[in-house]
Amino acid sequence: MNLRLFTLAVTTLALASSLAAQSPGKWIGTWASSQQLTEAKNMPPAPGLSGHTLRQVVRASLGGSKLRVVFSNAFGDTPLILTAATVALSAGGSSVQPGSVHVLNFNQAGSVTVQPATSVVSDPVAMPVSADARLVITTYFSAAPSNLTGHPGSRTTSFIQAGNAVMAAALPDAVPVDHWYCLTRIEVWTVPAAATVVVLGDSLTDGRGSTTNQQNRWPDVLSRRLQDNPATAQVSVLNQGIGGNRVLRDGIGPSMLARFDRDVLACPGVRWLVILEGVNDLGTAVTERARGEPAATARDLIDAYEQMIRRARPHGIRVYGATIMPFGGFTSYFTPESEAARQEVNRWIRSSGAFDAVIDFDAITRDPGDPSRLSAATDGGDHLHLSAAGYQHLAEAIDLSLFDLAPAAR
């Protein structure tokens, strides 16, 4: 064999060996939070973020052999300067498991500047992750915008400590805060067959009434059920709920229509979308009409649902409509008119055939004796939000075959 052929053979063997070492797969979102402009009451407490360490804890919904982290400055007015970051496994509270800390890099650099209205994806980290793992993302910010991007309804405690402590095993002097900031998604490298379900919603999806640090919102419970079922064990769940959110108009966070591309289409591997939102549109219409302002109607909501279906289908996403749950007794929202609009919307969801499937949350949660109200078993006490037991009941009633990975097409 001449030298040229020998060199070609060696190069070919090396390439084949390299390809064999890379397991086939794809990137899938294992966790996400929908971002919004952080309100004044939800801003980080002293000492704040600039020049300090932020440690945030999240729950993975699907495992993988490596991961990467997405940070957002979507609503920032100045650059977000991330000087150092790590990812680790949680040991509870602000502590991480010994030996689990991995440095995050960005284009092989340890720091990155995230410009306003943009996001950044970290380099992949060779860190095996199991489904239901608690991941700890620790960041040190040299500078943070005054208009801060975040997710107030974390139902999970984060920790802020002075100085750069991204490598610390624990943050004993940290100030706790139950919000997430600038952290929008975590992706894992997993098997080619894996897929994602995105849940778009308001506080009922975000988990108002669930237990802080217990990860018992209904999408969390659904995720665990999917993991325990062999036909759906490679399905991740991304919770894209925002408390107080509306479908049609901005309010607490951008409207569902406005955030649709970022919260659904930008996520890798999405095969299913569940839409559960509309109660805030119908409820705020009560006060809008009283002020003589234009108010959302049932037809407006239906038109918006149809728009989202049209936007999702070209991407191969099946869209499931969830009926709007009762809110009788929630006095600032409930009137005969808002109840009539809810019933009209729910009739359309059930009978129009526009959705690929219907998840009838109204039927699951309503009081048999008064269908305009939540049942005692699900009511969290304010007659709008569910209890932790109610969210459990909600998730347990979902037909898992809706998310069966085989066959891919129905």
C-alpha cells in the first residue's frame, strides 16, 4: 500500500471510529419556562443579580447523555453579561451533589454577552441526566438589565449570594427567592424517537395552588406518568404557562398569540401542543365591558385557537384543545355572560373537529351539582385555581395514548 492510500485508510478508520463513538440522537427540550418582563414586585431582592451569583433549580422531564442550557434577554433594555456559569445535580436547597459540577461554555468561552431581545445556547456538556433529575444552574452576572427577563411563577426556590460562587457546593449566605430569571430552556441529547409535548397555558398550568419545591403542577404529574408508561417513556413535557396570561392581549406577560413562536415553534422536537387558556380573557372581559372598553368574546377566542392550529400544523405538530374549567364563585370573573361565553367556547372545542383531540378538563373538574363551579375535590379554595390534589386528579385523567410515540402518525 502506498503512503497516500495508507493515509486515506487511517483517516477513514479514524472517522468511522469517531462516528461510532457519537451515539445517534437529537436535541430535545427537557425543561422550559416562558419568559416575560419581570414586574417590579418580582424583581430580585438585594443584593440583586449584577455582580452576584444566582442559583436556580429545575426538574428534568426526560433524560439524555449530554445537555445544553438556553439563557434569555428577551425583554432586556441593555446587555446581560454572563461571566461564569455551571450546571450540577441538586443535593437539596442551595447544595449540589459532590463531583457533579460542570462548567458551561459558550463557543468555547466561559463568558457571554446576551444582547437585548436575544437568547444564547451554551455549548453541549457531557453530563448524563435522568428523567425527574433536579438540575442546578448557577450563574454569575457582571451586569443585568433594569428590564429583567424572567419567570415569576417558578413555584421553586432560587438563591442569590454576593460575589462569584458558581463552583460552590452550597450557598449558606444566600437570599432565597421563589422566581426564575433569564433561564428559558434546558435541552438534552437523547434517542432519535424522542419527542416533546408543549403545554401552553396560564396560572392553571403554571401551577398556582401547587406546592413550592414539590414539582406537583399538573404538567409535572403528566410527565411522570409518561415516563412510567413504556409507550411514552421518551416524551418530554415543557410547561409554558404564565400566571395571569391571556390568549388575545398582553397582560401579565405577552399574550399567547404573541409568544407562540418562541414558546412552541422554537423548541426542538415538538410533536404535540396542548392549549389550556382563555379564562383570563373571559374574566377580564367583565371589567372591560364595565369600563366601556372592547372586550374579548367567545368568537375572538375561537378565532385565536384556529390561528394557533394553523401555525402549528405546518411544523408537524398535533394540537390538542383543553376545555376551560369552571370559575363560578370567583367573583371578579364570574357573571352569567362570562359563563355563557365559557360554555360556547367549550362546545366549539368539543364539537368543531378543529383540534386533533380534546382533553375535557371541564368535565374532569366541574361540580356535578353545579357545573359552573369546581368540584370540592379539585378546588384550591378561591374557586378558580386548583389544589395540589386537584392538579394530580387533572393529570391522572389524561389518556396517555394521545402521546404514544408509535406509530408517529395517526
